[in-house]
Amino acid sequence: ERRGDKHVKSAEWEAYLLTSMQQNKPYNQLAREILAADGVDPKNRAPVKFYLDREDLAVNLVTRDTARVFFGRDIECAQCHDHPLISDYEQSEYYGLLAFLDRISLFQPNKKKPAVIAEKAEGTVKFKSVFTGYEGETRPRLPGEAEISEPTFKKGEEYQVKPDKNVRPVPKYSRREKLAELATQGTNAAFNKNIANRLWAVMLGQGLVNPVDLHHPDNPPASEELLELLSTEFVGMKFDVKLFLKEIALSKAYQRSFR
């Protein structure tokens, strides 16, 4: 999707991605850099474009695209209620992912300085279904997993840098950084299958799950066994993109005539 260049120019973003691919940076490391980005380091602002391009951190848009790009699940419809057609896309899961991101905000004390991400140390996430009226509350949770446990701090001790006028707050515990850590450590099936399916689609022209951002039981992969194998092997090779694409290129599936 076309996005503006308000905070980070497209050329800088594209150079960052190209260099990452040329250096064969492990995919989970690339994803971790993007999901944990705050834009503070002036020499490494490119990764924060993913966040800042989305209407200056509109949390629902950031949540939707994080789910789509990194977990293969377009759960936007679950923002207001459980998805009416996809039983796996629940409102609690949407807000579980949003909870990782709900505390972040745009910080730009003056127009002479570039915008960066700030984060609060507190804030709960509640939701209400417009269909049933059900009201819930959730801690952060990755797609397909349970709510996570989180550290607690005494009142007044939650921050490394306390919020103040023109001061960027820095919490001792960052939910956004926790998202980057948990999603990319190789244990989340949604993250692993999403990227394996997308790379298969790059090589074969179509994903085993198609569209690539609609992983759910009513849209099963062409071969569940193959997708499981691909995702397991990709994790096993430590998210080495070039090696993974080489293995696909050497497969009989890839070498068959398109006829």
C-alpha cells in the first residue's frame, strides 16, 4: 500500500531492506528490528517507518497491519466484534495484539527534531462487542497463544525516564519490545507459517495459503503437511532466507513445468 514519506523517506526504507537482504540478515532479526524500532538513533531510523507511516501511530491501523504482515491474519473485522465469518478471528485476539501497541505514542517536542516513539508504563486494554454487548479486558497475547505474564513495579518506579514536559518517557518494561521478542524467537506458529508461506508465494507465484494474509481453518493451505514442514525447516535454518529460497528452487515442486 502507498504510504506517505512524512517521517522516513521511502529511499531510506528501501535501502535498509535491500541491504538486509544482501547481507542475508535472518528474517526474524529483520522483523525484530522493525517491531522494536523507536526511531531514536538518527543513524538507524529506517525501521521505524513501519509504525510512523500509519497515520502517526494510529493504533488500530498499526495493529491491523502488524497482524497482516507478520502473522498472516487480517483481523481488522474483529476490532468491533468476533469476525462473523471466521470463527478463529476473535475480538479478544485482536485486542490481545493491540495491547502490545496501545501504550505507544508519537513524540516530537518541536518541529526541528524528528518524530520518535514514546511509550507509557501503564494502561489496560478493554473492549466491547457491538453485536453481543460482551465486555472484556486483556493483557498482551500473540495470535494463537495465551495472555502473557508481565512484571509489576511499585508506583513511581515504572520508568527509566519519567514522563515530563518535552521529555520522552521510557518505561522499564516495554510491551512493544516484548512483542518483537516473543514474535521472532521461533515459537509462534502464526509468525513462522506466515513468512514460510509468503516466501513460497514469491517462488511459486501463489502461497499454500492464498490470500497470504488470511490464515484460518476455513481457508486451509493446499497442503497442511507441506506448510508445517516449511515453517519448521525455516526456523531450523535460523530464518536464513537465501538458504530457504535455495531449498525451494532445488525442489521437484519448483522445477516442474508450469504446464
